[in-house]
Amino acid sequence: MKKAWSLCMGALGVVAALALASCSAHSDSTSSAGKVSDGGLKGDPIVIGSLCSCTGPLAGSLGHSIDVLQAWASSVNDNGGINGHPVKLVVYDDGQNPATALANAKKLVEQDKVQAIVGQMSLVSSSWASYVGEKGIPVVGGQSIDAPFVTDPNFFASGTTLPVLMLGEVAVAKKADAKTLGVNYCAETPICEQLPQLLEPMARQAGLGFASEKIASTAPNYIAPCIAFKNKGVDAVFSGVGVDVISRIARSCAEQGYKPTQIPSGTALEKSWQRDPNFDGSVFAGTNALYTDTSNPGVKAFRDAIARYTNGLQDSPDFSSPLFFPWAGGQLFLAAAKAVNLSPTSTGADVIKGLRALHDETLGGIAPPLNFPEGRPGLPLCYFTGNIKSGGFHSDNGGKPTCIDEATAAQLMSALAPH
């Protein structure tokens, strides 16, 4: 399972971009920004910022991340604020442009004087990560499948990071009695070819056969790759392509009388899949608790806030699983702030101190146990699982995360370590 560092991180970046870029096929516009309730709180605020690729070529429904962050801040303020202080939220859209993203990060730090970047949903974080690190401003949660949450100790994940998530995808395929895992990967981006190189060793280690097919998003149909997988005995399929393409592949395969178990990423669940017979019986792994499972108190708080503070977002086809990322980031910041009694005069260093003080923090059940050791990224060793059955998304394992053992974790970390 040995891979070069650049290979592993390149493949992880591809999966992250695909998952977030394709979180909705219905809209690519930025949602309108509403006001954040001050909860009637007086005095100086605690100022936090966020960065979002809310517009741009791979935006999908990321624009709604702003609505989620505003709902989180309003909910916090209407419930007494943070240690009695109101939260002030500043969010900038980088349009998925690296130069714009860096300029926005500088504005947050130098102009807005934020204590942290919270719930970040930027697809070009590599352009500004080193800058905020040098300035001592931590990045608290957001899209935990982004590569810096694995490599940069200034990024504090609010959910499972991508290496363990990929292990989870292989594990759910194995648990579903799959014998051979097939991986579809995008033809348009050369780095996509690294995805099967990352997943094949994981599948082999789990005792699964492996096959892969290159997929063009513009193909009129996917009969050829479907037949190829069928002939190779592939009975479970993970697709590193856009959500709309995943749906078209599943349809093409079904038309050939071939219906393998779909293994989508829990970070990019398409709302319409709940009613699509080609996805009935699918299984998935996720970074956080299932965003529709209101039996989880933390998820219910999220859904209640979305219902109260946004204009019909829950009923929109754009209400997809990535929108849970910014909320989880906000909850992680809240936990850290309470741990050190954060105030308006606190610094990024104080926020980091609060994060380091957390131990097996689950953010009310929406995250795997989170710990942040000194000097290195916190890498949660657990993932959540679920399925699509009878017209709905469902949590497995009672909504609790599944954790890998220390031996598996050590092997995974060794595979990702620079050498």
C-alpha cells in the first residue's frame, strides 16, 4: 500500500473537488446573503470569517454554504451568543480563483481582524493556507475532505478526513458482500488517473478484486464501461465523477440488465437518489453523521436552524450533504470557544488553545471523536455509514461512527507519510 506523498494527496484532492463540485446539478448561482440575528446581544462581537467558492466553474450548490453559516451564527446569537458575546460573521466568495482567495484571506486577517476562519468551503485553499498559518489564524472545520486537513496542523477538521473516508468506502463495499470493487474515474482531468491507484491497494487489502474504467462526462451513454465491469464480475461501484454522471452511469448499466451496488460518497449525496430505483440498496461512508437523520440531536439542531433561518432551503433540490460541512465547522468553533472562555479580545492562539483542550469531542454526535495533538493535524479514525433504501437515506450502526483499529491506522498513516 506504499504510495508517494504527491500521488496520494493528488488523488485526495481530486475526490474532494469532485465531491464538492457536483453536490448539486440544479443550480450554480450564489444564494442571497441574509442578515445574521444579533439575538439582542450588546457589546463588542467575536469576529470570525469564512471563505467559500460560492461561484465559479465547480460551484454547484456551494453558494448555500453562506446560508448555512448565517443560520449557525443566528442560532448561536439567539441562544445567548458565545460566552455572552454576539458572533459577527464575515464571508467572502473566491469564485474558485486562487488569487481572489488569497486576497480575501488577507482581508479577513488584516482588515476584518478575525479570530479564525470557520466552516471553510473554498476549493482553492492551497492558495491561502500558508498565509493564514503564518498569521496564526486557525482554520476551524468545514470541508474536512480537503487535503490541508490531512497535511496542515493549522487546519482543524470537524469530520473524518479523506484517507479514512476512502477506507470506509471500501469497508462498506466489503460489508455489503461485494467481491470486486469497480472505480469509475474522470477522463477530463489527468490527475483523476491517480484515484484507482489510491483505492486499488485498499481494496486488495480488504480481500476485494479490483477494476477501473475511465469515464468521459460528455459521453452519450456508458454502455461500454458497464459491460466491461459486468464481464469482470464487478458487483460494487465507486464513481469519482460528477453526481449527474453517476446517475447516468447507473441508468446505462440498468438498461443492460446490470445493477451493481452503488458505493457513493456520503459527502456528495444527491437528494434525488432517494427516489431513484438504480440507487436503492446503495451503501456509503461519510465524514459526519447523516445530514437527514434527525434522530441525532446534533442533526436535529442543524435542521431546525435551517428551517428557521433560511428561506425554504430544506425543500430545495440543492439541499445536499456538503451543506453539513460549514455547520460542523461552526459547532467546532463553538466548542473551542467555550473551552477557553473566548472573548472579543481573544486571538487565534486562544482559539487554538481551545481546540487543543478538546478530547474526543463529537459536537453533539455529528462528528467522530475529535482530538488535536500539538504540532500535527488531528486525523479522526472513525467514519459514519449509511444506505439508500425504500425512498430515503438511512444511518447504519444506530448513527454511531465506525472506527478503525490502531494497526490499520498506522498502516494508513505510513502509506501517506512523505518518503
